[in-house]
Amino acid sequence: MSRGTLFDKVWDLHTVGRLPSGQTQLFIGLHLIHEVTSPQAFAMLKERGLKVMFPERTVATVDHIVPTEDQSRPFADPLAEQMMAALEENTQAHQIRFYNVGSGSQGIVHVIAPEQGLTQPGMTIACGDSHTSTHGAFGAIAFGIGTSQVRDVLASQTLALGKLKVRRIEVNGELPPGVYAKDIILHIIRQLGVKGGVGYAYEFAGSTIEGLSMEGRMTLCNMSIEGGARCGYVNPDQTTYDYLQGRCFAPKANWPKGNWTEAVSWWESLRSDADAEYDDIVKLDAGAIAPTVTWGITPGQGIGVDESIPTLDAIAPEERPLAEQAYQYMDLAPGQPIQGTKVDVCFIGSCTNGRISDLREAAQLAQGRRVAAGVKAFVVPGSEQVKQQAEAEGLDQIFIAAGFEWRQPGCSMCLAMNPDRLEGRQISASSSNRNFKGRQGSASGRTLLMSPAMVASAAVTGQVTDVRELMP
Amino acid sequence: MSQPSQVNADIQTVVQMVSGPGLPLVGNDIDTDRIIPARFLRSVTFDGLGEQVFIDDRAAGQHPFDQAAYQNAKILVVNRNFGCGSSREHAPQAIARWGIQAVVGESFAEIFFGNCIAIGVPCVRAEPTAIAQLQKLIAAQPTTILTVDLATQTIQANGQAWPIQIEPGPRQMFLSGTWDACGQLIAQVEAIQTTAQTLPYLTWHT
């Protein structure tokens, strides 16, 4: 059993008590809600005559269903409009802060909460979305929940949970050029499998992780869930504090009302102890990580861009049935290099890679080049703030000049709940997080996951390309 | 915070035993996008999800959820890491609304497992060899009645029994009828306030 880790400390601080079942009743410091997984929860509250216990600890935005082209109301999709209207009504009725479209602060829930300084070290954060693990980048315990649990948090600000084990994943060394946080996490999932993290929280540590920016750490923690870990985190450090300082909801530095100094010392006290005990430790070498691409139908089916799709004999026996399914569904042959695979659609965005640094990295590759003939490429900023910042830096113009479409913020084609989707057997190069069958809106559509820079490289060449060959 | 008004806060139904025919669904890492594709999440209710369960996989034909022999199934038998991916409760809701009352598998994704508890559907683990035997047995004789018993922690069929596992907390919640935790959680309002007062960040931007 783990001891002295940040996970243990934060868990203990938020423990309200032990329920008769033996489960822990855990206080949730920040509850994020959106239009997809909250309407039924509010309906359950109404049915039971319950109120929201801590409306001031609940924050809403709309992201999954918002169109990224025409955002005028009512939305063209009546179902999307209905969900939007329900969120507007529920947040108003319960006096919950709501970052609506056009507020200047709307965006993907896992992009806007850090942006606003809502996400802070030492918090417990829950949201009806599996990528809530993103917020662990700040040294928070953050995890996804279902709608009945959204109801529980709304009604009590707590959840009934069992404690997770803690695995420390240490990545050391300098990242080679063209290798990003996305590649680190795809590499980790490739090594440990999509089920490897079940029952665990992942603590990401080591010199490589310490060297990542906050946005890189968010990408890393975001995809913990794809490795089976419900939450992943990085211990807070100066990089964390520098990111937070001055943000809207961050503690203020100015005297007499400021709490910044107090906050930093509290955050420091929560870091995993030097002699902390872990349930498991895994060590990886950053130098061995290449730009990584998935070839199959789970995020664990990834390879370096310079590798070939593994043949059956190179795959562990228990993984072979899934590999055979993947060969067939993807229509990619074992032994064939992944490089050179033709793509139809290129998507840059999502809670994994829709932040300003992601757009900068992609724009660097797009600059002075043209999207290949027959390829549809589009960029969806993660939030209104990201969009504004990108436009201030002229990134939108770089993308547009290269033939990319420049869109409004939202989840978009990561899961295709809005009009952005693949058609038929189209194959996408995507900076998102899931390559499941049918994930991007076509029941037979195919997804290759990769970093934003790799997506931009695929866009301008029309095929999977090693970003290192195009880098200046 | 607002004061709670506790009206009809939870549903108390003991879930000790689920008996009925089984449905074998072979394959590892079956994700919630396959169980219920995202386009069916465009709704403010869970209504109608039962008909849409595995809809894209079923389009290929011969899917177990469509086979006549399994139409009365109550126990779904799956393999490793079932329900991975998205946190959508729509996935267990779709399975339950189709008619499934318990799931037996080699392992489950964490969030899917939690969602199943919250809606009163036990997910229990069994050894891979037991799962393979059960899947084979059901396929050979779909009318076989399986019994998942949380009290004895076994699954029984044709006079045979296999051990099953479930964490002690969730097991106790089913056996005591407290799997819907909402009322229990709200009842601790004083302890909740006490904990909240010890968390420095709750007052930092007020």
C-alpha cells in the first residue's frame, strides 16, 4: 500500500469519513460539469427534491455538442440545442457559474479550468468526463465519473469511492527532437497496455516530466485513462506555480487579501515525500521514445513512426485477437511501415492537444507549406482564450494560408458529437486521444493518433510522415 | 453552500442474487464508444438506449445481442478490461435497459465499474478460465440458468460453481441495498462541512 505520496495526502485531507460499506466518502473540491453528462443528473435531483450543496464549487461549460462553424442559436441540430438549453436552465436554476459560448472563456472543460486558475494543486476534482485526469498535471487528484455520481457530487459535494493504488512512472533523460508529451504518453500506454493502469493512480515523475511545460503535463495526464488509470498526476513545482500565478481564480499575491505565499507552502507540503512508498514503480528512458503513431483500434496499439506495423508473432499471445481485429478494421497489413499511410482528414484539437503550445508546434510545421491535395485539414482551438491568443500570434493566418480550416472551440471530431465527423472509411490523422472503432463519427472510420506536429506533417504531405524530416 | 433538503434521497434495494440466462460477448478491451456510440448521447435523458446498445457492431449481423437464443439473457459474460474509454454512464444504462442485470468478466475499467454500482448492476470478476468455460457453456446451451450470488461469491450453472470477486465495499453496498449512495452521502452534512473547513483553498478566492 502506498504511503507518503501526494495521492495519499490529498486523499486523506478530503476524506469525510468511512461509509458503512467500507467505502471512503471523499470531498470533491471542484466539480466541473458540461452539457452531455449533467442533464440526467439534474433531473434526478429534481425527482428527489434535492439542491446543489456547493454551487460555488461547481463550474459549467459547453463543449461536446457545440458546432465549430456556425454557432448561431438555435443550433442546427435540435438535439444539441435541447442539451444546450438544458444546461443554461440548470445552471441558472442552481446558480452555477457557466462559461457559455461567446463569454470569452468557453471551451473544452479540461482546457478552460486550468486557464481560469480553477484547477490547483491539492484539490480533488471530478467531472462527468473520463479526461478529467488532465487536471492531475497540477498535482490534483482528478478523475472522471458517471452521471449518477455527478448527481451525488451535486447533492453532497462528495463521492463513495475505494482508494486506488499508486504507480510511479519515472521518465528520465532529454526528449529527442520531434518528440512531445503526446509521444511520451502513447509510449507509456504501448509499454504498460490499455489495462495496465486499472486500479492505479499514475504518478508521473523524473527529469523528463519535470522538464515539461504545464501544457505538456496536461497532455500526459489527460491520457492516463487510456492506459486504464483513472487519474494521473505530476507533483507541483515552480513550473506549476508560475503557470498559476495571476490567473483569475488563483490565490492572489497582493497584501492584505493575498494568500499566494500560504498557498505555495501548502502545495509544497503535498508533494510526494522523498521516502514515499509506492505500490509499483516503472522507469523509462526518454531517449528511447520516438514520434509515436497508433496503427490499431486501441491507444495501446502504437509504434514509432519509423517502425512497421507489428506482425502477429511479435505480439503477446493474449493481445493477438485484438491485433487481428485491428488489421482488418484499419485495413493495414502487418509488417507494412506506418510511414506513408495515406490520410483523408487531419484534425488538430481536443482536450489532449488543443492548447496554445500545441497550435504553435503545428503551425511551425504548416508555415510555408500547403495541405496536400484531397486532404481536409482543420484546427479547433481548445477554448475561446486559446483561439484569441493564437489569432494574436497570427497562427490562424499561418494555418489558413496553408489550407487548414480555422474553427470555433469545442471537442469537435475527437468524438464527433457535433457536425465534425469522418465519412465512411476515411482515415484521420488526429491529435485527439481515442482511436476506437467508430470513434470519430463514422461507424467504419479510422483514426491514427499522434502529436499535433505529426498531424500537421501528415496534412502537408497527405500521409503519415516523420515530423523530424520536416523540422527546420 | 446550501442546506440540504432530504426528500426521497435514495433507493434501497438489496441486490444479492441475479439469476437468468447468460449472454457471452467475447473480446478484450471493449470500449464504451462501442457499447453506445457518441451520437446517441445527444439527449437529455437515458430513454431508448436499450435499443441502441452495440448498434454499430450489430449492423454487421450475428451479434450476440441480436441472436434469438439470447433475448432473455440477464447475465452478460465478458472478457478483459470491459467498458474502457469514456465515462459515459449511457453505456451501463444501455446494457441494463436492454435487460442485463449483472456482468461477469475477467476485469472491468474503473469508471464503468463505478457507474454500474451506482445504477445497481453488479460487475463481478472471475478467472479467465472460468469466463471461457461460462462463455462456451452458454453458447452450447443458451437456456442454461446462471446464478451470480454476492453472498457466497460464486457464479453457479448446471450444478457447478466458480468463485467470483468483487471489492468488499461495493459488495457490501449491494448486500445492504445501499448501492445508491446519494442519501447516505447527504446524511453526513456535518462531517462534510467539517472537512470543507479544513481545506484552505476553499476560501482563497472568496
